[in-house]
Amino acid sequence: MTRWLIFILVNYLALGLTASQETCSYWDVMSNLSIADANPRLMSVRPVTDWREPSIVRIDVSLHATLDLDEKLQILTSLVRFQMSWKNQFLTWDPQNFCGISKIFIPVDSVWKPDLFVSEMTEDPQSPTVPFMSLSSDGTINQWKPIRIVSTCSLDIYKFPFDTQKCNLTFGPYVHTVQDIVVVPKSNSSAVTQASQENYAKSEWLLGKVDVLSNNVSTEEKEWSQVTYQITIRRVPILYVINLIVPAGFLVLVDVASMFIPMEGGERLGFKITVVLGFSVLLLILNDLLPNSEVTPILGVFCAVCLVIMIISIVDSIFISYMLHLSAVRPDVPQWLKIWVLKHLAFILRIDTGEVSESNVAGVRNTNKATSVVEKEADIQTRRCLQKEHDSAEIKLLKKVLLELLMIRRHMIMSKREEEAKSEWNMVAFVLDRFILICYLLTVFIILITVVVVWAF
């Protein structure tokens, strides 16, 4: 009899243990919660027992990479890790009734989810398929997934390429107002910044910080809850310094050096045109990089001013070539040009033109006197030669030699006069050329200091 009682007790305990083990499965929990039956009540209705109670949705975002920032379209492509949690009051159980199971994983489309979206998003978010999310015994649902977000970003390119941009990712419901869904951040700004910097992939943009802001938006007498993640990123400028700024600086330096090429001949003009063509190529590259906005970058202003100065220097070279041509066609320099250039402008630039002017005036006077004397002598000798027709052959030959010498002397005096007039035109051209050079250097220096100050501060 005792043996039968022990046998029955052992079988009872075995059956009880088997029954308890059968209840220790995730399927039993899901069946108990009616999740496996695709219950419309769980999928379509906001999970609160009292409709006046809003659902609290906690979100957390960490930035993993800045994939692209299109300056022309002002579009940011970023990769973020998104977490969202909320409580479903219809999906609760006692873990003691299911062998201590306190968390299960359920399909994403099996229950109701908040209709959160990104306000700045321009394309449908692309992310790897994560088919499950966790459900705790108290009804808390957690969903994690990486998201590739393409969003608008208003760029401030004034300090390009040493610029810092701030782009917003605003998460909030599209349909449910603040009476239904309240979105709150799970982590503060410092925690989000630290988590993002630990996992951030380095690229053209470096991550500065991520500010978390909570606010409500009102439209048409309705209010929606939102959480904004303001991402601050800084551009790595080394590529633009090497490919854009350094070549532009060298071209400006070469153009300044070309001002010391001799004014005679066309070498300076051809060289300057070549430099301007090369600088125009850099401006085309800069135009392709920058967006169409009202704010002009300081680098663009610098390049535009340098291009204008280069064009002015080319016009100056053409004008100087024209003045050197006038020295052969029109020997005398106009009086107004002498006053304004050789007197006033040369005095301001501290260029000594007194000796040249005095020597030119004296040379012209002496040349005029010598020319008149030579002409008189030539006339007298010609008359004498014509009057004496019975001279011997030797005397006639000597008289012809004398006439040739007088003509040579007259030609040399006229050549000297032309050279003296030409030197006066050269001095006018030299003064104007140095004036343009000084204006060039001052303009480049001022705009360069301005650019450096803007980039530094």
C-alpha cells in the first residue's frame, strides 16, 4: 500500500512539473495576450484604458554618420540609431504565472505604434528591416532600428570652408495631437552627444554636439508635441585649402609679380590674361560647390575682388601700351597729363620726376635750337653750292660730304628729341603703373585680413 502511494505521488509530481514546463514558453504569453491572433484591437486602437489619458512616447537618437551634405540642394543625409518606447496598457501579465518570463519579442506589425515622423524629411527613410521589438510585462514596448534620413538643412556658408552647420531632426506625431501623444526625450543633450561621438564615423564633417529640445507646435488651434535634435557639425577644410585656397593665393601672387614685367612689349599683357583665365577656372569650381543663397561666402567675395583687380590691371597694361605707342606718334605729352600725373600723383607716390622733366624740357629747347641752326646752315651751304658752279671736282666732293654730315647731324638731333619725348611718356606710364600696383596690393591686403578675421572668429 505504501508503495502504491509513493508511486502515485511521484506520477503526480511528474505531471505537475510537465504542466509547469508547458506554461514556460513565449507562445503561451503571446497567446494569453492575443498577439498571435492578429487582434485588430491591439493593432488599430491607441492602447489606453481611459481615452483622456495621453500616451507617453520616449525617444532616443544617436548620430552614427553624416553620409552627405549637398550644398547646392541643402540636403543632409545622415545615419541615426533610433529608439522609441511607449506603454501598451492592454499587454500586461504577471511573470510568476509564466515561469518568470518578464520580456518577449513580438512582430513589429502586430500591435499599435505611434505615428512618429521627421518634419525635415524629404524622402522615405531607408533602414534595414528589424522585424521585432521587445515587450515587457508592464506593457512597455521598445523599438530599436537604424534609419537613413534625408532631410533639409538650411546652410550658413558665409565662413566656407571653415563653416559650422546646424541641422535639425524634429520627431513628432503626424495625426495625434498633444492630447493623445506626448513625445519626450529619453536622454539629455550631454548623454546624446557622448553616445553619438563614441559611434560617429569620421568623414568630411566632424560632429560637434547634439542639443535636445522639447517643444510644442500649434497649427489651426491644435497642438502637437515634438522633440528636436539639433546636430552641430563642422567641415574638415583641408581638401578645400589644398585644391582651392592655395591655388587662388598663388595666382594672386603671380599676378602681383607680373606687374614688374617691363612695360615695353606685349609679354605682360599675355601673361596677365593667362592668369585671369586660370583664376576663372577656380571661380567655376567654387560656384559648383556653393548653394544658391542670399548669403555670399567671404571666400567668394575675396575671389571676386581679386578678379576685378586683375581685370583693372589688364586694362592698365593696355593703357600703358597705348601711351608707349603715343610716344612715337605724338611726341609731346599733354599739359594736363603732366600736371596730374608727373606732378601731383608722382608727389603722392614719392616718385622723383623733377630731373627727368627738367632734362626733357632743356633737351627739347636745345634740340629745337640745334635743329634751327642746322637747318640754317644747310640752307646756307646749299645756296653757296648752287652759286659756285665753276669749282673744281675736289671742292664739289668736299661740299657734298659736308652736306651729308649736316644731314646726319640733323637726323641725330631729331632722334635725340624723339627719345627725350619718349622718356617723358615712359615716366607717365611708370607713375600710373606703380599707382595701380599700390592700389592692387592695398586691396588684396585688406580683403585678405578681412577673410582671416572672419574665419578666425
